[in-house]
Amino acid sequence: MKLKHLAIEISKLNGFNNPKIELEQYTTPGDLAARWILMTAQLGDLEQGSKVLDLGCGTGVLGLGALIFGASSATMVDVDIDAIDIMLENAKSLGLEEKVVPMCKKIRDVGNIDADLVLCNPPWGKQKQGADSNFIESIKSLCLPTYILHSSSAKHLEAEFLRSSWHVQKLLSSPFDLGAIYPHHKKRRMSTDATLWRLTPP
């Protein structure tokens, strides 16, 4: 699948109606999500028929993008029922609802999931320090190849996984468009720098 086609399909998906600042809800841009998904395929972690786990799925950009690529199923986990509802609407619009397994629960309560890889864009801790800690612990517990997007200024992620003997690979850094969706955003368009990491268990 070509990058441009995948990016167009992902960009058609509905975003958050009323994003919650406490959950740091931002939609991953379609072009970045498409690059991310194709990179997982190029590195051999996403294949036709793969089972994907999208941790903190939001409106479903990553998991649904993987399904568009050819994954067989996507378990979509988010604490916010409103996000889950939008994700299910997006899945239905693509005719992929039967391949989606929705889970509305806290990340620390996920437990073991039958999956081949994890896709994750967690809260970066800009509103609440340590907001990503449950995601990190869940990823360690799942012990699956993981592709995670985080703030380029975050130093703890790489250190945390190296301490646990995981292989850590920096794949790309890219501007992440924040839009102007929250009251504290003073400009029409805002962006920050994000880094995509590949984490593989020991």
C-alpha cells in the first residue's frame, strides 16, 4: 500500500468532538500515522493478518490504519467511552467494525491481550507528570514489539526501557500538529516535536 493512499484514508476519520485536556487528547495526523504504520511493516512487525493492540486508541487512527493496511484484528483500548464511540463510528465507516475489539478501561487494567504488536501514542505528561507511567508498565508486561510516539524532549522513555534490557530504536522525529483545540492554546496552529520509537522485548 502506498503512503499517500493510506494517509488519505486515515485523514478521513472523525476526530474528537470535545477533547479532554486531562487525557491530553490529540489526534495523530494522517500523514504521520501512515508513515508510522508502513514503517512497522517495513521492519517486519506488521504483516497481512497481524493482530494489533492500540493502547490509548482515542478515535482509532492507529489501529484502524493497521486494519486498512491488512491487519486481521485490532484491540482498541481507551479509558474514555466518548473516544471509543467515535472509534467505532470510524470503524463502521470503513466497513471494519467486525475486526475491532473495543475495550473501555484503564490501561493498568488491560491484562494480557492476544496480539502481535502494540501501537501507542500515550499522554506525554504535559498536563500531569507521569501520565504515561501506566502505559510504560503495561507495555513491559505485554512484552510485545511496540511502536510508541512521545515528545522529542522526553528522556525517560529510552532510559526506562534500556534499564529493563529492551532494545530501543529511534525511528523518526517529526512535527506533531496540535491544532488549537484547548483554551490555553493562544495560536491558531501549534505544533511540537514528536519521536517514534521501536521497542522490542529482551
